Amino acid sequence: MKVLDVSRFSKSYGSKEVLHDISFSIDQKDMFAILGVNGAGKTTLLECIEGLRPFNQGTVSFPNGDTFGVQLQSSTLPDNIKVGEIVELICVWNDSPDKDKYMELLDLHSIADQAYKTLSTGQKRKLHLILALINEGDILFLDEPTAGLDVEARAEFHALLRKLNDAGKTIVFSSHDMAEVESLCTRMIFLKGGEIAFFGAVEDFKKSVRKTYTVTIRTEQSDAPLVYELTDLTNELLELIQSYKDKKIPIVDLNITQPSLEDVFLKFAGEAKS
């Protein structure tokens, strides 16, 4: 079931068109990524969908009338407001009695009495995510949500996103962390030159470039690992192993890897700059 439909969407700043004829849809319970190099229009697209920027043509619709919460890439609050105060204020604004529930989601109780200006970047990110959740929207839009978070906080953040998604929330975000996208997302678009260069499953994006496998072999006779690039595991790998067997060279370790999402992203990014 579609929860968001973007059709023939274009956006210009003056005479410069930054997004051209963009069309895609997002389904209920999608964990959806918007990818692209810096300046590709990811934030512009998100902010137009969220109603924060006007656009020139096309339509953005929520077929089921779904509501949404937003965590912006860059946002701030009054320096001296305390964490507990702002959570309570937004709860009152949204007629929500569940302040403690939201404070507990990302363990904000420990910083409840801290002024906003004293928070670390990671703490601010966590706070802004909680504020985006308070209206209980069906869709959550996140722009670079884990930028500035340490490893532990990022893992905590990811666990919360999975929990929210399992509970039925649709999550849409942009990110430069390809491991994050690969771990969390099922579908995506890749923006290039103001247009969609790819729209579909994350796994299909990974397969969209020539698939190769890197095979690393260690033997008793080699001081350093020997690396091979193969395109066909069924035949080429068997031939490679057979060649070692024919030479009576024992293999002590063999490792096979294939291109990661980051590898594919860098290829697309390189093509975008060419």
C-alpha cells in the first residue's frame, strides 16, 4: 500500500533546475533511503515533500492521509531550554500525555535537566529524533539522522528505528553512511544530475554494476595473501582451487567478498562527476 507518491516533480532555484521529473513511491512500512552525492538534491527533495519548500511542478501526495514527523539535517532550539522542558512542551503541543515514554526511548532522563546549549552533537540528534516522534506520525522523515553519533549511540539509534518500523512506521531518510543504509533499508532512490538514476531494492542497486568477487587465499608458502578478482564463482573458483591442488600447494585460508553498497555508491558517484 502506497503511503507517499511523488509524480513528475521538479524544483528550481531561479533559473537553475536542481531536480527534474522525479517520480517514485514509498510503501507502508518501507525503510527507504534517499542517496546521492553532496549537492544531488537529497535535502531539497525531503524538504519539499515535508512542505518546508515550494516546488515548481509535479505532485506530492499522501494517499492515505498519513501524518509524519521530521528530523531536519540542521535544526536548533533555544540555548537555555532544558531537555525535559522541551519534550514536555512538544508533548503538550501534540496533546500527548506520554512525556516519560519518549524520555525513555533514547534514555533522555539522564540529561533531562541539561540546557540545550550544553548537549553534545549526539545528544542533540537523539533529542531531535524524540521530538519528531511525539506527534505519532505514520511516516518519519530523517535527514542524516546519525551524523555525529558515536558507535554506541548509532547502534542504539538503529535499534530504535527497527523497533519503530516493526511497529508499522514508515521511515524515510538520507544518509552518507552506506553501512547504515545496507543494514536498515529495503528500498531506495539514487539521485544523480537532478534525476533519479536508480529506484528499487537496495540489493538490486548492489547488483546494478558488474558483479565481481574478491577471493583472498593464504597458503603455507605465501607471506602475504594472494588476491583474485572473479566474475563466476561456480566455474572460476573451482578452477582456481584446482590449480592449487595440481601444484600441491595447501590452502590454509580462503575468503570471498563481493562489492558492498559503499563500493556501488562510489561507482555511481564517480559517474555522476564525469
